[in-house]
Amino acid sequence: MQRCFPQHAHQTLYCHYHDTEWGVPVYDERLLFEMLCLEGMQAGLSFEIVLKKREAFKKAFFDFHPEKVARMTLEDVDAILQMPGIIRNRRKLCSILNNAKVFLEIQKNLGSFAHYLWGFTNHKTLVNHWKTLKEVPCFSDLSLLVAKDLKKRGMSFVGKKIIYSYLQAVGVINDHLIGCPYREKSSSKQELFKTP
């Protein structure tokens, strides 16, 4: 089975993520926020490391419910820094609290974060046609546009490369390689988008 990344025995967790989540269109608000936070934590690291710590992060941040995270304080961040299984980067952790508040503002002003995010592509997945990993870019005009807008609204750790990875993860961009058995499965899972 030819997946979109080199095969190694230690990548069982990443294989499961690739096969069941990566590239599948997401409209659920909580999951959209979770993936935004996890992609931000990835900066400078491999996503496999983040996946290994995913459960610890969910425990620390109330399963990534943005309304709960937005009420957290810097004292909570200090406590999280002492928890096992956490990436101990204070700036990244603080950004999660900040981004939760901006996330809620977007929901308030635009109805939902999903409506905001998918609006950049007219609520359609952009399907690319890459044959090799070397062809897949690390950012695009779209990720640059979204990153600039999120930064303008006050978010941090949302650069053009992080956002490209995020758009791939939540299915706004389908970058499964041609020949990957999960390429069509991801596209077929796209549901008709319903505005709130």
C-alpha cells in the first residue's frame, strides 16, 4: 500500500492518522480548533512528535473546547508546563489561550470558524495532483492569505507554512499523492457544507 510518506516501522501512529484523519474535510468547530493548536505546536518539530503528545494536550486544554481554553490563565500555563507528555514551550502554550479568544471572536462575527475557513475556497476542497513528496509545497498563495488574515485578527503561530499544513490536515487542501489509496477516500468524505 503506497501512502504519502516514507514507510518506517515506528510510524504506526502516523500511519493511522494519515489513513483516518489527514485530508478528510473537517467542519466540527472543536476539531478545527484542536488541529489549529496541534499544527502550531508542530513548529520546528515533526508532526509525529505532536501526535504522540496529543492525548496529553487534550487533557491539559479541556479537549480543545475553545470556550474553556479562552478562560484559562497564565497560571494554568505554568501548571501545564509541569505536566508529563507536554511540549514545554511557554510561547506556544500561551498562543493556544490567545488563539482560543480570537477563534471565538471569529465564531461570533461570522457564525462559525468552519464558515470562515471554508469561505476561502468557496466551501470546496482544493485537490492537487502531486506524484511525489518532493512536488508538495510547504506553503501556497492560499495559506499565505489565510495566515495573513488570522494574524491580522490577532492569532499567533499561524505562519504560511503552519497554515498550509493545517489546510492539508482539515481537508481544505487534498494533498494525498496520486496513487495513494486514501486520496479518493478523503475527497469522498466531503459533505455538503451547510452555513449556520
